[in-house]
Amino acid sequence: MGNPSPKLSGFNKNREEQVKAYKAGKSYFKATYIPIIAIFFIFIFFSECNTTEPPINGKAITLKLEDVSCTETWISLTTNLQLPATVILKQDNQTRSTINLVKTDTLLYIDSLLPNKTYSYVASHSGLSGISSNELTVATMDTTSHDFTFETYTFGGQAGTCTLYDVAIIDENNIWAVGEIYLLDSLGQPDPRAYNAVHWDGSKWKLLRLQFYTFCGQPSTGSYPAKSIIAFDENDIWITSGSQITQFDGGKQLMTDCIPVSVNKLWGTDDNNLYAVGVNGGIAHYHNGGWSKIESGTELNIGDIWGIPDGTGSYNKYLAADNSILKIDNNNQLTKINAEPGMIIISIWGKSNRLVYTAGDGVVLYKNNQWEKINRPDINTIYRVRGQNYNDVCGIGGSGSIIYHFNGYSWQSINPDQNNRYWRIDIKGNTIAASGYQGEKAAVTILRRNN
């Protein structure tokens, strides 16, 4: 009773042909996110960089690598020249741009690069000979593989509508999903007690009934549907149901709390720094054994949260708040970034404050403090996004049955089963997991990268 039904399939691409294609200046994929063009563009952002270090090695101009992806780089230029001043930036001994400096620290953004290639940069004064920077070498990231095989597992379906609302990967052999699954009892009748969590150990699934209070402050409990999950490790897992949260060590529940938000999603760094976001603009923070409410300034639904390092050892928390991004700093101070007209922000992910992915009716990047939409018909359907690096991002789109993967250079769609509908997605290492439903059954699809 309750045994899942596996479905097997695969997806392959010739990566060597891809590498040859972009080295030849051609696009391997017919539809690609970043076109290779003959003329490069550079945007100069005259804002203070995170560093205030003076020029090094006695140089009047210093270049320092701040960040790099497969196709773009961020470089800080520091100078002690008398300002304003004009400098020439060369890329591989060819003039890339002329820059009018008005500050001692300038952040340079350079795009339209090629993956897995090394570039050199030198900046020199345009009018005075002998004044130049150090030579900066920048190696762009290589792409990751689109080559995944997958299995879809289903649960229930005979005793009521089942679904799995959220999923978390600890490793490829330790995956959790939460929701509501109804099975038949020993007499063959529908059992109203839901299983609200499932666990994959690398070979089989186990169904669990975690207990939540029927009413906060009263002792009665039940296995009510679970909505969200975060797993710090195999012995530290947090799961929510409505406005309740329980800590689970993989074998037993350690404690259950009532919290001041009906939760849609969780994010945190550890079990002493945990954030919950949810309906009616609800935000709560767990620290030193207690929950505190953070005023959001909105009554709109907050559908997602993700933390991005701020360069000081702390994190900025980015929240998907329907028509805006809400940003919470290390002191829990909140600022609002308005979306452009017509945008819907349901999901959010990022590795750097310089490049944040949002998803709702498609993927829109918040890059260098500006909005940039990815205009491609299929990508315009993505409503969930997760990633682990600039070259390894995944999403859910189409009618909810398509999983997308971005390898740093191109997007690729994978359709495990057109009958699946996914709510959430997670990625870790070479594993992607998506949770949702298939008809009346709950469903989890696990994708494994082959190389």
C-alpha cells in the first residue's frame, strides 16, 4: 500500500558540439539566452564598490575581479588620478571602451563574453603615457551539462486528491517532500489521516505523518497538510503547516511552534537564523529560541525567499512579493524594489546582489539595479526558479509540466511527463527534484545529471 510507481526516461545533448559551436562564434542552440554578437557592450556603474582599498603596487589605476559568470564579468577600477579623468579599457590588447571616471572607485560590467575562456584587461590614462593599471586575467566559467535522466514517483490517488507542495534536497540519496497524501486503510476505505511528508533514501520512499496542533495552545494534534520545508542537514529539518512549524531530526519531532505567519516558504542559514514568509505580507524571524514578526508594509502574498551573501559574512534576504522585491538586511531593515508594470514576482533566487533571478510570468533578472527580461516564448512561462551558481539554474514553466535548466549559456527544456504539474523545485550537486501532482496522485520527479 502506497508504493510509488517509477517512470523512466532520458535526455541527451552533445556537449562537444556545443563547445565547438560557441568557439566558432555560432549559437549551438536555436534559442539561446545570451546571443554572441560582434560588438561588445559595457555598462559603467559610478557607485562605490565594496572595497575602499587604495591602488596596489604603486599603480595609479588598479583593476580587481569582483565576479564572473560564463558570459559576463564585474571588475572594480580604483584610482588616485586627479578627477575627472578618462581611461581606455583594453580587452586582450584591443580597445573595449573609453571610461570617464568621476569617482575613485568604479564598478565595470562587461558582457557578451564566451564560456570557459580567459581574457586579459588593462586600463590606461587616455592622455598621459605610462599611466596604466595592472593586467587583470579573467577566466569565465564553463557551462554545465543539460544531460539529465529522470524518474517520476507517484503516491496515493485512491482515497482523495494528493499533492506535494515543496521539496528539499540534502544529497542525491536524501530527499524530502511535503504535502498531503491519502491512502486506503486496512479495510480498503479512504483514510482521512494524511501522510504529510515523504523521504527518499536512495532506493525507496518512506511516508510519514508529522503531527501539528489542531489549535495552537491546545494539546490535540493531527497529521495536517504540510506546505514548506527547509533541510539544513539530515538531522535538522524544518516543516510547516499553516502557521505552525516543527523541527525534525529525521527520526522524531523535536518541537512544534505556533508562529506569527501562515507560511509559504522558508529560508535560513542554520537552526538559529530562520525566516518564514507567507500570506498577507507575513514575515517572521527565528533567532535565539524565539520568533519575531517583521513588518512588511504590504498585505500581498509573499511567495518565496532567498538569502544572498552581502560581502560582509551576512546575507541580504530577497522576498518575492507579487509586484515587488522586498529586501531585508542583516539588521532586519526592509527596503522595497518595485517591479516594472505588468510583472508578477512569485519566486526568487540569486548568487550575488548584482544578479538576481525572479520568476512569475517568465524570468526577469534584477541585474546591476535594473530589470532585464529574458524574451523567449517558452522562458516567458517560468514561474519557479532555483539555482546553485550562475551556470546551474533550474525552473518550472509551461503548464507546470516542464522543467528548465540554464547552463550559464543556454536554456534547455525537459518534460518528464506532460501529465505532471509541479509546485516547487530544488537543485543540489547533480540532482534536481520537483514536487507536485499527477492527476489525483502526489508526484516527485528526480533528475540526475549524467556528466
